[in-house]
Amino acid sequence: MMETAVIQRQYDSVISLQYDQDPQFTTGRSLDRAIRHLDADGLLDPDSQPLRVLDVGMGTGMFLEKLRLQSARQIAPSGLDISEQMAALAVRKLPDLVVAIDDGANLDRHFGQSEFDLVATHFVTGFVELEKLAADVFKKLAPGGCWSFVGGTTAGYAELQRRARHPLLRMLFGSNGVALQGMICPESEDQVTRLLSNAGFEIRVSETFEPELKFEDFSSFMEYGYHGGWLTPFIEDIGLQNASRWQQALLNRIVFPVTDHHSIVLAVARKPL
């Protein structure tokens, strides 16, 4: 598992300023689907009481901003993120946002005895073990409250992983080549729903979303994978962000263009009354 300081630096100095550009709109499309699931479950229906929302790994506040714009119900937003730079951008969008800066693995240290109607964890299970996250989210939810889960699986980027095994890449970037290893993403939708059920949640809906990705060349891959935040840890692990011009030219010959897909699980799980 990656060190907290490394993750903070990557999000503060590499990802934060370009995150909202959302290369290939993978994040935005996923969050829109998550909001549609919540709406279909009735959570966003008009109500006299604002929806108390906690977004764990809120980033730049993209989900909370979308939720506020698309919900017929007022929201009272809170958020936790490891990056001060990302959190500062979120506060610009939502001035009433209550913020805590910390690793998502330390959720239980924050927000005291507050209970929430909705807890969102979107793309954080690469860094926080799902079993621990489930236990912490369960504690933070009010009875009848919902968990909006969105997370990538190890089935993503299959074609990139296949091409990364090219012998020349192994020679240039180490014995493993450009391999997608080191994170702790779940393997499948079945694994996610099983773990959520085991933690005491009622599964309201789940699906696997596989958005197509097109990388015309090394530059478009880096825009998505490095500056977009999707594969930053792997890219830095092998030093791909420092590739020389001739290395980039070689990658453009033997790897790109690539058509691939991500694999993203979305679920809405309810804490029993």
C-alpha cells in the first residue's frame, strides 16, 4: 500500500489543477450514473430536511457539486480528502462545505458522532481496504441511510496491461513492464456486493460500467493516466513521467494507439432501520 505522504504529493502537485478537466469524462459519467441510482431509490426526492451528505475522498467536490445541481432536495455537504489542494478547490464550489483533511482510512477519527443520510466513496478503494471502509461507513450512516459506492476493479485496462508485457517495455521499465500492480481495488461487482452485504448493508442496486477509452498516443495516455489521476501511482513507480523523447517515440510505435476500457462498479447500499 502506498504511503500517505506520496499520495498527498501526487494529488496536491500533479493531479489537483487538471482533475476537473476529466479526460475522456470517465469520472463525470460515473458520477452521473451514481446520482441517477440515488434518485431512482428516492433519496433525492424533495424533503423539508436537507440531505446530510459525507463524501469520503471528495477530491475537488465534483460529486457534491453535481449532486447539488441535480437533486430536488437540499444538501448539507461534508467531505474528507487527503489533499489540501483538492479540498480548497471543493470549498470554492461549495462554500458551506465542512471539510476534514486526512486519509480515507482514518474516517472514524472525524465528524464525531454526526450521522449522515448519504455517504459517498468514489474511487477510493484503490487506497483503502473495502472491508475497513464498509465498517467505517456503516458507523457514519443514520439508520436507513445510503452508501453510494463507485470504484474501479482489477479488470480495468486489460489491453494496456497486455501491451505492457512487450519485451522492450520490460527491458526499458523493469522486469514487470508497465504493470498495474500495487493498489487494492476489488476484483469484481460480485466481490463488492458480497463484502457490502457481509458488513450489514442491503444492496439496492449494483452495476458494472465499462467506459471505452481511446489513447491515440503517449501524450493522450499521460493526460488521462498521470495528470487525470487514474494511473498516477503506477506511472511514477516506473518513472514513465520522465520518459525521454526517444522513449516516447518508441512507445508510440509499439503501444499506441490503444482502445481499451475501464471496469467500474457502482452500488447503492442501505443501512437497515
